[in-house]
Amino acid sequence: MTFHENKPSGTAFPIIAILIAMVAIVGALVLSSSHQAPARVWVPVQSAGP
């Protein structure tokens, strides 16, 4: 007769770590996309030549 013990598979930690990483990535994208500064272009003034 075989006896099978119920062992925890240990899949809870990787799933929680992946979810935390996904939330962190989405949060970083939201924070970085909301603070867009307008682009500034410097154009040198041309002197009036002959």
C-alpha cells in the first residue's frame, strides 16, 4: 500500500513575488508618465550679415 503525504507545493511565494513585481512596474510607469515636461529647444540667434 502506498501512502501519499500532502506536502505544500511552495507555489505561493513565487506567485506573490510576481504580483508584487507587476504592481511595482505598473506603478513606476504611471508615476513616470504623469510628469512630462514640455520640450524646450534652444535656437541660436542669427546675426544679420551683409
